[in-house]
Amino acid sequence: MTIKQDIFSSWSDSRASAAAGHPGPACAGPLAAGESSVTKIIRHTLILIAVLWFGTGGARAGLYTETFNSGSSVGAIPQANPLGIVFGGTVSGIPAGMVIGNLTVSLQISGGYNGNLFAMLVAPNGTTVVLMNQPGVGVNGFGAYGAGMNITLSDAGSGNIQDETSGSVLSGTYGAAGSLANFDGGNPNGTWDLYFSDPTSGGGTSTLNQWSLNITAVPEPVNAALLIFGGMVAGGWGWGKLRKSWGAASKLAATGMSGGSSGENGTGCAQKNLP
């Protein structure tokens, strides 16, 4: 017997028990021919969660890191060249049906002049986010004058890379010039383009030695919703039964579920049970 079959077998057994007049776990007495409406709603919800979980093969959020440090994915950033250079990297192997829930970018650069650099990242679907735009220039006019960096760009960074004016090699976690959340919801698999330019002469040549994409992948919301409905059908649910359950839940919420209020027998048990 599969896990799904076991879940729904237990569900069927509980319904048969209720039909035979055995009291459910939440209520007792003549009005409790089975489980209370509240307990049934909770149980049905747990079944749906299990169906979603096993229906996706146990797919859940996971961190995937792709590191690029060789070939055309790295190299020197041309100096005094506003057109710049594009470094490509391919992400693969993230399960189908997973989308980006969060993304950070790690950069290892040596030499050059940090305040001269402009960078942006382009996702496989064309979404573009500016990572840095001459760090510090907007603060002091000449920017961060250190040579090189070993940093991670994240929306959770404590400070923004644009505000950095240090004369040292940069390290730590910074916020990017643009929001990396713009990548959320996209397909992580495919070719990512990292564009760099150094439009200003002087300061030496910067070299990109390595970069990484740290992707937290999550199940696509649309697929998750379809799996819920598919699971309900597989478990013998119908649209009418779904509407009935939701309707009963709405009535319970409207009349109250404790203190012997309208719709209860004074013991906290709802008078109407879900089918």
C-alpha cells in the first residue's frame, strides 16, 4: 500500500466509524455521531497537506549554488569601455516545477578600482537587476577606491553596495543596487548573463575570478494549487463536497465555535457535522 493509499484508507475508515455511530475525538454525546465539524475540517486540511507533499514527490524549498570560475564565465573587465563584457553561466539540475524563492550573488574580483565598476545580472527569462553602479560615487564623488572585492549581494544585506566608499578590498554581504527579489518566481534553470563594465580610465584592470548564484528554489504556486485539487479528486473528493466543506467552515466562523453560541448544543460541539 502506498503512502497516499494509506492516508485515504485511514480517512475512509474514520468515515465508516462515524457512520456506525462511534463518537469522534472532539465531541461526545448524542449530537456527536462522528467527529465535530471543526475536527473534520482540520483532518481534511491535514489530508490535503499530505496529498500536496507526496504528490510533489516531497519537493520542498532547497538551496542550490552554481559557481562559475573558468572559461568564458570569468575574465578581465575591459577598462574605459562602457560597452563592457558579458560573462555567461548555466544553471541546471533544479527540479522541474521549482521556481526562485530567493537569490543571492557572490562575486570575487581582484585588482582595478571598485568605484569604476558597473554590473547587472540577466536571468534566463530576461529579468534584469543592476548589481552595482560605480559604488560610492554618489556619496563622495570618486567612489570606493579599493582594488577588488569578495562579497555577496543579498536583499538581506546590512548596507547597500552603492554606499560603500572604503579604500580596502571589500568583503561581507551588501544589498545590491537593485532588488534581487525581482527574480523571484522565475525559472532558475538556463543561461544567466553577468554584465560588467568599467567606463572610466585609470585605476587598473579589474578581473572577475569567480561568481556564484545561490538560489533558494520553491514549488511553483500554480503547480501546488493544481496538486491540491488533483489530490482531492484522487481521494474521492468532488467539487460539491469541497464547496460543502468550505460552506460549513464559513458558517462555523460566523456563528462561533465555543461557549454554547448559536449552532452548538451548549457543550462546544457543533450541531451539524460535515458529510
